Amino acid sequence: MLNLLLVTLGAAFITDKFGLSLALGAFIAGMLIAETPYRHQVEEDIKPFRNVLLGLFFVTTGMLLNPRVIWEHPFLVLGCFVVPILLKAVMVTALARAFGAPQGVAMRTGLGLAQAGEFGFVLLNLILDSHLVDSTILQAILAAMLLSMLAAPFIIQNANRIVLRLSSTEWMLQSLQMTKIATQSLKQSGHVIICGYGRAGQNLARMLEQEGISYVALDLDPDRVAAAAAAGESVVFGDAGRRESLLAAGLHRAAAVAITYANTPSALRVLHNIHELAPTLPVIVRAVDDADLEKLTAAGATEVIPEIVEGSLMLASHTLVLMGVPMRRVVRRVEEMRDARYSLLRGYFHAAAADDDGHEQVRLQSVPIDANSDAVGHSLDDLGLVGNGVEVTAIRRHGIRGVEPDPETKLRANDIVVLRGLPEALAQAEERLSRHRRAA
């Protein structure tokens, strides 16, 4: 930390001695440190200082603004707001196109970088200190820059709509992309949609192929998609967070969805779309740890698989084996831990679970309760859903999933009851609920 401060302050001191700004010296020092092997550790070390100083920088910059200039010179502020954004968007779009980016990507890049940056405030401070521009114009520029930063989230959020309106070829490219996804999944039914085709997605795809289960994988890495498609794998380029991509991948014909990347915000977008399009479809989500477990479960995830839990189980099992614990006992311990952690696997380890031939396999069944069903207002016990080889594992209500509900829980309209059991018992329970719905 002392060496880092020495380099930063020393570079700022040197540039100041040559008549340049202190900020320029600190910027050069940052660029030099970024080329060293210690850049990641340096970033973590300075993060508390960066957050505090960045907050102070924007606070002091905002205090320089005189709000009266917006009311007294609205057209000047509007011109300083619109013209730089348009010029910067056009310039960045042209540069992106010159370097070979597609038109849609280039326009989205231009819209994402059109707003003012923090270096503009640094230049404004230098201009203010040197008295190079009239104070009224300087205040108008400052107000326009702040307005552009306020407008940036809305511009980025609606970038796709703006590009589709401005670019006629973007409609064609997206239509071709959706057509390609739909063609890949058109002949498939009861398949698995794999969101993300990284290492976890590829391992899942191989296991599905070994079991004879079809799949469609969506990924945003064009090189990975091209390499996998050339190898004959069912992978297409598409954003799983978009409703159109999920529909084109055959969401309504799919048996399950697996989100194989550990990105909670993106997974929540996928879950939101699936909840609106196919609320009864089971979704398995990968996560780093249990920190977002409740958030993902409430969003509709059937099961959340944390990497840390699986890593700790493997670490513990190898340690026990090295310490001389019999392998059978180690396997039993691991099964007990998984049994307690994963609700979907509780039947897997019992004697009634699937054998190697898959004759009698415990599985899940999601049964929606419509508003006209006679089951509405009756408890699970009254409907005979408790016992008889069937277990009610969860009830999803208003997007919230309640695990292991009480037998006295009464069903409501639009509930989704998740049952677990052997195929014959599940068929009887589903028939019982269906008979209630038809009787209505």
C-alpha cells in the first residue's frame, strides 16, 4: 500500500512540476500499475479509498452547479446536452463500424458511450481555474453533462428499441437469429434448454446426450457457438434473457431449463420471463453460494445449486478417504448432506428411487390450480394429497415458492402444486386434481 501511494503521489508530483495537472500524473501511474501482475490486488486494496474519493469528487462537482442557469438559459443547456450526445454517439458508432463491428452492435456501443464522463469534469475544473470560458457557458456545459449522466441509464435501457427503429437491417439480423434458434428446436419436444454453454453447460449437455435426452443451448459467445455448432452440437447464438430467444428455443415444449452460469441478475431476468411464459416449467439455477438462494427461489427457481456447497462436499469426501474412513461410509455421508440440502434429490437416495435401468424413478410433477377448480379453498389433507406415495414438496403462490407446506395449507386460485413420487402415484394424484377441475 505504501509503494502504491508512493508511485501515485510521485507521478502526480512530477507532472505538477512540469506544469501539468496532478490528476494526469495519477492517471499515468494507474496505467503503469495496470500493466503489472499486481493490478488485481491493487484494485482490491484501493477500493475503499476509490469509493470515498469518487463520492467526494461527484459531490464537489455537483456543488459547482448553479441550478438557476437551467431556468435562465434552457436552450443553451439543451443544446449543450443534445449536440455532444449525438456527436459522440455517431463518432463511436463510426469507429466501431470501422473496426468491423456489426451495425446493431456499433449503434448500441455508441448509445452506451454517448454520455459525459468524469474526465469532462476534470477538464471543466481546469477551465474554471484558468478562466478560459465565460462562467455562464461553463455552468450550461456542467448542467448538460450532469443531465447526460442522468439520462444514460434510460438510453442504455432502451438502446435495443432505438437501434431497431434506426436500423432496418437489425430487424433482419434478429429475425434470422430467432429463425435459426427455432429451426434448431423445432423438431424437439421434452428437451432441456441450457442457458449458457460454458464448462458447466457443456458437461450438462454431455450427460444429457448419454441419457438420450435432447437439448438446445443458448450462448452469447460467437466463437464458442461457432466451434460447438461445427462439432455438431445443438448450440445457437442467443440471449437467454430475452423472451424471443426462449420462445424460439421451444420453451412451451421443453421439459426443463438449466441456467448454468453464476450470474444472479441475469438469472433473475431469465426466471422472470419463464414465470410469465411457462410458470410450471422447472428451472435449475447455478449460483456461487447461498447468498442469493432466497431471491432466486422466490423468482421461481425450482432448485439452486451453489458451487461452494458441492466444492465443500468433494473436499470433505476426499479428506475422509485420506483419513482412512471407508468409502461406503463417505458416500453415505455425502448423500445425507445432499439429501438435506437439495429438496429435489431427497427421493433419489431412497430404496424406491430409480435403479440403473430407470424402471421406477421418483420424479416431480407440477399441477396448476385454476380459478374454477373445486380444489380452491380445500387443504392438502382434504384433497388426499398427503401420503399415498405422493409428497407435496412445494406450493408456488404469487411468484413465491413455499417449501414443504403444512398439510392444513389451503389451496388458492393460480397456485402451482409441486408433487414428488413414483409415476403411478403421481398419475393418480394428478387425475384427482384434474377431476376436481372438470367438475367445476
